[in-house]
Amino acid sequence: MNATITYYTATILGAIGVLFFLRKGWKSYGLLFLTSSSVAIILCFVFVKLGFYSFPHIPFPVQSQIPFIAMTLTFPVGVMFGVRYSPKQWIWKVPFYWAIVHIGVGIEAMIKGYTSIIKYDYQWDLWDTYTWWWIYFLFLEWVGGKMIPDHLKRPIDGELFRYGRSGWIIFHLIVIITIFLAGYYLGKITN
């Protein structure tokens, strides 16, 4: 996988996603966009400065230690999606975000494994990434839930996550496939 193509693709898809949500309510979603991108950039910058990971290949002509433009556009889309569509009750938010975190970490693992965009350094591994994705999304679900008024949300019916329903099936497919891929990834890096 080419790092430059991956980077530009993520940036373009992120920009499209941001525009989609800004059209739903530019003041509320704009504030959530600024908040979530700021948190993502600050966390990433701190982790890079602590030497946990680095970004050896940043294709944009911006001299930075982190992929500023791509991160500013991609991470907030996941947050805005989560806040807009997450079920109302926390019991159903957990599997909803579980699927989002697994997809995000899976994408990061593929980027790490097949491009030169990100490199894990001092004592950092996929489990650390997984933990911080959870912290990031749950914190911003809580913050974003207060920022975005109810009339701008379209929560998925939590009943869809009950045993045998479509949400349950989709959730399990995502989690099972990403756990299988994580096992493959772990086997690949230990050989």
C-alpha cells in the first residue's frame, strides 16, 4: 500500500465527512469538530514528544512531526458520526463504540503494517492504541452529547443490538473479523 495514496485518500474522505456533518448543523458540529480535532492533535503531539510513536512519512508539504491535516479531518468524522448516531442508552452505546473502535484500530494497524506513515516506538503497541481510542471516543461522546442538541442527532435504535437483530449481527461481524485480523497481525510481527 502506498503511503502517499493512503494519506491523500484519508484526507479527502475526512474532508467529505466533515462537510457532511457541518451541513447538518454547522455551529454545533463545527464546535464538536474543533474540539475533537484539537484533542486528537494534542494527544498525538504529546505521544510523539514522549517517543511512543513517530510518523516517518508525511506526504503533505507541511513540515510537522504529526500528520496534522489528515488527523484534523479524519478523527473528528468518527466522533461526529458517533455522537450523531449512537443509541440513547449507554448499554447500547458500548457495542456501538466497540465497533467504531475496532474499525479505527484495524485501519491504524493496516496503515502501520503496510505503509511507512506510522511507526510504533518506545513501549507502544496496538493495545496502547486500542486503549487510547476508547478513552478518546468515550470522552468525546460525553462532551459531544452535551454540545449537539437532540434535534441534530439521529440515534440508532438500541433494540437493534439485541441478540439476533441486525445491529447485533453487524457488531459481531466487525468485532470477530477485527479480532481475527489482530491475531494475524500479532503473528506477523512476532515471526
